[in-house]
Amino acid sequence: MSKRVYELFLFDIYVAMLKIEYVTKNFKDAQSLKYDFVAWDNVIREFEIIGEAANDLTKN
């Protein structure tokens, strides 16, 4: 497995944040987001990506 430079992990976090913002901007509250399972799953996955990238950042 090749080593990635830390800027790429930061970029992953930034892109995931933008995706979360894009998906959630039209929901008025968290409850309405929760009932849209496609949007909910997307947001959860982006938080997972943020967590994985942050974890890799601390290891490097």
C-alpha cells in the first residue's frame, strides 16, 4: 500500500464536508433528514470518510 501525503487526507475531509453541506442544505431539521434514507445514508458515509481520513492523519 502506498503512502498518501497528508494534504490528500485533508482534501478528503474537505470534500466530504462539502458533500454533507450540499445534501443537508434543503432539510429544515435533522428529523426530516432522518426520514430520507438515501440522504441519511449519504451523510453517514461522508462522516465515515471524515473519520477514516482523520484517523490516517493522526497515524502519519
